Amino acid sequence: VQVELEDFCKNLIDEIQGLCKEKQQIHLQYTGNTEVWLDKQLLRNILFNLLSNGIKYSDAGKEITLKINAEADHVDMAVHDEGIGIPEKDQPNVFDRFFRAHNAGATQGTGLGLNIVKDYVTLMGGNVTFSSETGKGTTFFVYLPNVMPAQVKMD
Ligand code: ATP
Ligand code: MG
């Protein structure tokens, strides 16, 4: 379906912001087209997981930024936080099912979120990468193709 992506993100951010009680502030930087062809359910899950990780793995008062640029044929998204970061030796494993990094400490989690993100992004024909430094923060980058589904003709 065609999604009003900017409004969709604003609503999702409001929802997550309500859950984290403004301990951290989520900012949206949106550029490009406002309407895109993306699966809402999958997109919601991807962004929910990445944004809630940003919140969970950063301290109160820190900021999380969701940057989106939507072009005619693809959408680029980046979720940035100034949190605890992912230790270098754990980085190859973060997309593994049930994996939690060694500095996850007392935070609650099943280690499934990023595995699901990877599956959904792949299902949508895109890819997900990240860059992270311990004590400094983490950025997840998601690339998704923006393509109108083929019209089905039945006659
Ligand atoms: P859940 O299934 O509830 O999402 P989780 O957050 O532990 O549990 P993932 O979202 O899959 O699981 O993340 C896997 C691990 O990667 C986390 O346990 C954490 O150690 C690390 N991680 C993920 N995102 C971040 C981030 N933004 N900053 C620091 N560490 C992160
Ligand atoms: Mg998670």
C-alpha cells in the first residue's frame, strides 16, 4: 500500500515516546517524497525495534534521531542514538537470534528484535547495516526499495 511515510513516522514516534515517558527524546528529520510504497506492518516492526533499542540502550536525557530520505525508487532510513554502543567483538552477532551483547547488562530483552528487523528488511528487498562505538553510540542504516507493486489484471 501507499504510505504517508512522514505522518506514519510521527505517529509511531508519539506512540513510543508515550511508552518511554520522555526519558529520551526522539527526533525526526524527514526529507524527500511523503508517499511511498512500503508494507506498513513490516515497516512498523522495523522502526519500532530500532527506535526502542535506541531508547533501551541509552541513558535518560539522550536523544534518538530517525533520519529518513524518501526518493522515487528507494527509501533510506537511519536510527541514531548516543547510547552504550555495541562492543566490537559482539558486532558480527547482533542479527543472530537470541544474541545479546556483553554490555547489555541488566536491560531486559530476548535478543530477537534485530533478527526480526533483518528478516523483514530482507523480505522487502532491502538491506540493513550499522556502525557503533562503545560509549559513543550506534546508528542503524536501512535501505528499502520503493516500488509500486505490479498491477494484477483479471479478465
Ligand atoms: P528484544 O528481542 O526485546 O529486542 P534485545 O533488544 O536484547 O531484545 P535485539 O534488539 O535483537 O535484542 O538486539 C540484540 C543485542 O544487540 C541487544 O541485546 C544489545 O546488546 C545490542 N543492541 C541492539 N541495539 C543496540 C543499540 N542501539 N545500542 C547498543 N546495543 C544495541
Ligand atoms: Mg531490541
